[in-house]
Amino acid sequence: MRTVILFQPKSFRGMSSYMPPLGLIMSAVRVHRTNRTVIVDQAVEPRWKQLLTELLEQKPLCLGITTMTGSQIPRALEAAQLAKEHGCPVVWGGVHPSLLPEQTLSHPLADYVVAGEGEESFAALVRALDNGTDTRTIAGVWSKRNGTITYGGERPFADLESLPEIPYHLVNLDRYMRRGAFGPALSVYSSRGCPMHCRFCYNSACHHSRWRAFSAERTVSDIRRIRALCPGLKHIALWDDAFFPDLTRARLIAEGVAKITPKLSWSVLGAHVRDVGRMSDEYLRDLKTSGLTDVVVGVESGSKPIIEVLRKNFQLDQLLDANRRLGRSGIRPTYTFMSGIPGETDNDIRKTVDLMFQLKHENPDAVLGNIKPFVPYPGTGFYDMALASGFKPPERLEDWSRFVWGNYANIDIPWTSKKRRNWLNCLYFYTVALNPRYLFINSRLFSFLARITLPITRWRVRHLCFRFPLAARVMALAERMFM
């Protein structure tokens, strides 16, 4: 039985330390039954390089790497370099290689790309490597042989209910629990994709704007298994891109979670304005009673024309009504926003800031995420628009590592000047500092400093005044150092 190594590069701000490497675990759902499978996660393994080297010296079958666009890429390349030095084939997967498979394979540190979901494709590739058979006809797999790249064709989406139980035992879940406001927490997924067509999102390319879900029964069963593996667990974060398209299923999950003892609280990452609008006050009260504490809602803009350009598919009055009803229910919303959209004006940004403060005024418990500058990621609807506007995408895999918000000012985006990108970057960092309780930063130092500077930060954001932006520059430096 030969070993298969799966490597998870550390994500921006160490986010993977809050999230078990579920993409790798799911890719191994069939592989681990026939091959010894070892997952090395850089975020929780301080001696990852030594451990990976020791595993590579055992002549494994292959090294699988997952990566998103941005800061994970150079860390992934570092692991791939180690593999190549030991003569080990390197298989790339995840969102970025799936969207740019040929460019990824053109890199000398890549031999294969598993595009899209990996449960079936990666298992088929591992069997072929183990048996020494041809890999070029495997659906969902891009192969490189003697410099020639071939593709086995698209593989249909997996039937989620037919997949084996998720092999959580491949990682030590206790190492991923993060103590948040509701006690030790872990994140899980109960569905894939999203039925919306937002032009900035990868879902259109990777999931064809389809939403597929595990049944409520299976989802609750998975949460029970996780709880059995981690008795100290207090909170579950459901990180689905869209959790509420099927309200009946969501209610059944809520009822199932409510029956777990000792009681768990839970939160939802993907809640669309229109889905919240379909919920009655009684439905919201039932969710709260079941233990639901928080939902994250993507708003993106306070300007109606920009919302239409983004294809967010909601009206501002629907958002304001949902915000008030969430406030009455006791479920805390976190709202996220964007800036730098092609065609966006100062007045559009002013409307976004005004909307942020209105949401907070009408629901004091609401958390205002931040206003992230728009980056034209591959696979999104805006990517083609960016290319038509003169955007020159990186020609090498490693150059995509610069595509992070902290480096926004240095990305050559043709529809906005560098001066304006610097200004939008200040807007981003000051809106991060606007929220001492921000969901995605688990730092007591950040929370302490954000509380002290909150009055100044609030004034700066409300008046869009970013002269002498010392705090923003310090945060940008910290992001570049630790991303």
C-alpha cells in the first residue's frame, strides 16, 4: 500500500487553522480506502517541511496540493519543489488550478491538475498512477507528458448523497478548534455551489450556478460525528456559499442540531438577502431557538446601479426589511461590501457607506464587515470584462500570489488609477478596523486596538477622509508580513 500525501498551504491570516482542510478530506474520501493517506496542513503543523520531507523519502505515489488564487500559491510551490527534489509526481487541485489548468500545468512543478470536484477524479488518477496505466483519458484530469498537455474531459458533478462518509479521522480536528465568542468552534460544509449569478464570484465557473446539498439527515449526522471526535466543541460554522435556498432543509438541520446534547450553537456564512426575505418571523425565531447565532450576508453596494451590475438580485428595501427582522429575532448579521467595480463613482461609494451606517443604526447588533476592493479573479463574470478593458493577467502561476487585497494598490487594473487604488485600500483597512468583533480576525490585540481607535475610524469612514492613513499603512504592512 503506497502513500498519498495531501498538502494544504496556509491561507491568508491563517484561515485554514479555523477550517479543517475539507477539500483535501473530500478528495481523499475514496483514496484512503486503498492507499495510506496523510494530510499535511501548514497552518497547524509548525514542522511541516520536516514532516513532508520525511514522507517524501518514503517514495509516495504522489503529492496532492490544493490552492486558491493568492497567498497560498507560493507556499504550494514550496511544497511542490520538495516533491520534485524527491522525484514525486505533483497533482494540483482547488479553485485556482481548476480555473486555469493549462497555465498551472505549464509550470515545471506541476504534473497533473484535478479540475473541479476531486472525489472521483483524484481517486481515478491515484489508481492509474498505482497501476501504471494511462492518465490522459481520466475525466476531470489534466495531464502533462513530455511537455504536452491533455485533458480527459469534464466529469459530471458527484451525487453528494452517494459519497462515503467524510473521513474526518484523517486529521486531528482538535487542532482546528478556535475559541471564539461562543466557545471552541469548527467549520463544516453542507452544500456546494450557489444558484445566484453574481459577476464577481467563482461559482458560475466552478459550479455552473447550481446549488447541490447533502440531505438534512446526513448533515446532522456529520455534525454528530464531529462532536463525537471533539467533545469540547461548542459551535459549528456552516461555511456554505449558500445555505438557505431550501428553507425546509435548513429548518430540518436546525431541528437536528437543536437535539444534539450538550447543546451546540451554530452560524451560517452564506445567507442571501432574498432568502432571508422568504423567512417568516416565526421561522427566524425557530432558527434562533435552535442555536443559530450569526449569518453573513453579501450586500456589496448601497448603489442600485452597482447592485444591478453585480447581479446581486435583490432590492435595497428588501435588505433593510431583512436587517430589521434579523435584529428582532436576535440573529446577528455580518454584512460584506465591495468597491472598485468598473464604472463605480464616488457617489456610489458614498451610498455604500451611508447604507452601512443605516444598517447599523436600525440594527445595533449588526456587524459591518468591510469594503473589499474588487479584484478580477479568473473564472468570474467580471474577469472577461476586465480583459476587454485592457487588464493583463499574470502569465505565470507564481505571479497570481500578488492578487490579495493588501496588495490591491500594486495590481495593474486599467479602469482605476494607482492613486484611487491606494484610496480604496485605505477604505478597506479602515472598514476592517471599524469592527472590533470582525468574524474573520481572531486576535485580541486587533480587537483591543480597534476599540481604542473606533471613534476616529468611524469618523474617517463616514467622511471618507483618509489623509495621513497611518493605521491603514500599519495594517497593510501586517497583512503583507503575515498573509
